[in-house]
Amino acid sequence: MNLNRLSGKPIALNSFIGTYECKADVKGRLMIPAVLKKQLSAALQDGFVLKRAVFQSCLELYPMSEWNTLMAKVNKLNRFKKKNNDFIRRFTAGVKVVEVDNAGRLLIPKDLIGFSGIKKEVVLASAVNIIEIWDKEKYEQAIDDAASDFADLAEEVMGQEDDDNGVS
């Protein structure tokens, strides 16, 4: 287990960094930027899962190891409870196994292009252990829409972390 030298706490090995712009061609292929491809290198051989995002009209690209970890949690849900069964069906709707080809391109299936509204300009945004794939206009709108609420959100979500280092 890798530990942070300062805090002694475990650190995530699959933590991606950055936001990258690229273009999708008419077939729905996009060239993964070299900097991001390098970060994804450990996952290139195992492949990825591409799915609809739960809360946004973007796509989520999971390295297979991250997907398997998530599915281990989902598989613990009792399928004899209707809410659980409905969640699983919706969560896995449109899920595709995808690979980055030898030219460094990722093919986005047509149904997922339709869901996300991806046109030509695309943004690949790191979201800790996955990559979000956005139509550029929708990404910029989502960032702009959230800007005014971000301070309150940051305080609510991250403000609780101070308890770990004794600061209140």
C-alpha cells in the first residue's frame, strides 16, 4: 500500500490529473492526448468501460480495475429489492467495453454520442479515478452553472475533513 509521506494515509494509485481538449471525428473517434494517455498507460492493456454519467449529460470512462471494484459493490445489492434492481438496470444502461486503439484513439459508440450530445469539440476531464468525456459547450456550461455555488459546496463537502488534523 502506498502511503502519503506527510499524513501516513493511503493514497489512490489511479488518480488522474488534468482537463484536456480534443476533437471527435465523424465516426466518433477521439485521440487521447499524450499526457492523459501516459496517465492511463497502466490500464491500456485491460481496457475500459464507458457509460452514461448518473448526474450529468456526459460519459464516464472507467479503467477496468476501477469498474471491477465498483461492480463488486453493486453485486452486493439485494436484487430482490425493486429499488436495487431498478438502480442496477439504470446504472448499467448503455455500458460498453472499449479500448484505445494502436493509434491512441477511443471510439465512442453512437448511442453514447447521442446521450452525451458530443459533437466535434470534446473535453476529457479527470474526476479522481475516472475520466469524464464531455461535449465542450456542455462542459463549459456545467462549470459556469456550478461556479456560484462552489464555495458553499466546498465548505459542506470538504469542510468536514478538518476533524482529521485537529483543526475545527
